[in-house]
Amino acid sequence: MTRRGQYAKGAAKRAEILDAALEVVAEHGCRKASNREIAARVGLTQAGLMHHFGTREELFIEVLRARDQRDLEQFYAPHRGFQGLLDVIAHNVTVPGLVRLYVEYSAEATIAGHPARAFFEERFAWVRGLLIEALQQEQIEERMGPELDLPFVADLVIAATDGLQVQWLLDPSIDMTARLARLWEGVRASSWPTILA
Amino acid sequence: MTRRGQYAKGAAKRAEILDAALEVVAEHGCRKASNREIAARVGLTQAGLMHHFGTREELFIEVLRARDQRDLEQFYAPHRGFQGLLDVIAHNVTVPGLVRLYVEYSAEATIAGHPARAFFEERFAWVRGLLIEALQQEQIEERMGPELDLPFVADLVIAATDGLQVQWLLDPSIDMTARLARLWEGVRASSWPTILA
DNA sequence: GTCTATAAAAGGATAGAC
DNA sequence: GTCTATCCTTTTATAGAC
């Protein structure tokens, strides 16, 4: 019971910190989001914060992991096909801090030896896999031709999604979901097969 | 003459610095590229570097400006159509530092009040304009249907290009040019008109 | 134009008390 | 689990000599 309570409290505090980190990132950007300010938002000192996350990098990675887990549960299911991705993007519009963290941190992490590089490599492969599954379902239900090169289409859609997020951060009036939906309609209805197959 | 020589020397040093900045960014990333190391590469102290560029941000923006200017002269011409973009991307593969700077710095600069935000906003509008011009040329020469929504296609191509660059930084074996060429063939040959028009 | 010297700040991380 | 206190590093930027 005491032990249980301690764990529960620790987990609650961690969750609180993850939310605070998002707030600060949304306001100042990932680069200028200091541990001190994140800590202050949850009534901790910087040292107190470091007790929960060994390093700053672990904190950011944990934020992104939690996001992926939530998105997976809330929006993804193989039978939903492409709609799953569209729902994720529609949801992203409501969490600009998360979009900013993803865009900024994924860019920074591409450098060799960066502590978050492996995370993004693995995440990319994982997302590609999910998207390919979703596209296969679209083929099975015959909303999409059977000849398309799925890995190519998946990577292209991911690239467009990532690029759109930067455009959206610069101009939030852009409707990311509508644009992706339009891209998807283009892929679906395409007579691309002879080219993309 | 003396004056001329001074200017020439100053300009040469500036150019040297821009190259050095790219080297350091390629190795450590934009975030970890310190003024000190850039200065050291050209045999200057950090203070000496600051004489040429008032701030770090001006230096980075200048690097990107010089790149755009060069790309414009070397690769872009309205009558070349989409090939201009393909050539730029093919060239990008040979300058990873530039790609890294662009990806990382454009992400960071999306934050409100960032000194480079205006630069990226303007650059984005400029690139979109060039691409639309190029696409119009493709239509004129009837390599592409007349019904397509050009601004939409342009933004989508830019998004895909930007997203591909992140993928490429994580995995340099990806052939960005081939993927964009394939996207372009898809757009071109598409029976998208009823959807995208 | 370049250097030396220094400011002045901010950052992440750790040790040890409670 | 959290705080206080502190360390140490690194960074950008400036002032003034040469």
C-alpha cells in the first residue's frame, strides 16, 4: 500500500512533468526549453526534475514515446486504413507543442551520435510498418489498386506529413488534414500503377 | 585600389567563413556548431569571426541565402520545368552540411520571434512561386494536365522534399532524387484532375 | 581586421542534507 | 522525492589594444 502509493505518486509526477515540458516547448521551442523552466511549472527545482529523468534527452524521448503510445491506442487500427493517419494529424493540430518538439528534435537528432538518433530511426521504421499495414487493408477492401509500391507510397506520405508540419508551424492557417486527405485521394484514384508499381 | 583590395579581402574572408560554417554544421549539427569552432577553421578567433557577422543568426541566414542564390543561377530557369527542382535535390546530396543546416534551422526558426523566422517565411513563399512557374511551364508544354491545382501541388512537392531530406539525413542510402522524380511522374501522368482540380 | 581579455549569463549535472 | 548549494562547462557578445 505504501509502496503502491509511492509508485503512483512517482508516475503521476512524471506525467505532470511530461505535460509541462510540452507547454514550455510550445512556447519557446525545444532548443530554448530549459530544464529549470519545465521544473518550475510543476513546482520543482531543476535538481528535483533530474530525479525523475536522468537526462534532458530522456525526458524529450519519453514525451514522444507517450505520444506515440496514445496515438496508437486512440487512432490506429489496421482495419481503419488511411483514416488512422488522418485522425492523428487532425489531433496534432490541437497539440502544437508536440508537433514542435517532434519537428525540431527529429531534425537535431539526425546528427551521428545524438542520443535520440536511434529512437527516431526505430520510430521511422515502425511508422512505415504501420502505414504499410493500413495501405494493405485499403487494397484488400479495394479502395486502392493492388499494383502500388506500398513502401514507396508509405515513405512519400510520411515525408509529406513531416514537411507539412513545418509549413503548418510557420503558418497555422494551413489545413494539414485536408491536404493529406487530398494527397490520399490522388494516390487512391490514381492510374499510377504503371508508374509506381 | 587600397579600398578595392580591402573589400575584396573582406568578401573573400566572408566566403571562407560560410564554407567553414557548413563544414562544422555537417559534422556536429547546427545546434552544436559553435562560433569558436567555425572561427578556428578559418584561422580566426571567435571575436574575429564576429567582426564579419554581427550575430550567429546572421551567419546562418547568410549561408542559406548564398545557397539559394547559387541554386537559382545554376539550376533554375522557368523553361526547365520540374527538372530544376530535381537538379537542386541531386546537388543537395553533395552538400550534407547545407541540408542539415536547412532542416535543423528551419525547424528551430518556426518559433515566434526567432530571428530567422521571417527569412524562412519569405523563402517558402519564394520557392512556392518558382515551383508554380515551373509547373505552369510544364502545362504549357503539355507534359502535365491543365486542370491541376498548382499551389496545392507545389506545396505538396515542397513538403515531400523537406520530409525526404530528414529521412535522408537518417539514412543516406535513400535516393531523394529518384523518389521525387517518381512523385513527379505520378502527378504528371495522373488522372487526378477530377480530384485535384 | 584581428587579437586579447573579459564579461555575463545560462545551461546541465551532481553531492549531500532532510 | 525534493531541496540547497555548487560546480563546471560552454556560449555569445563586447571593449579596447594593436
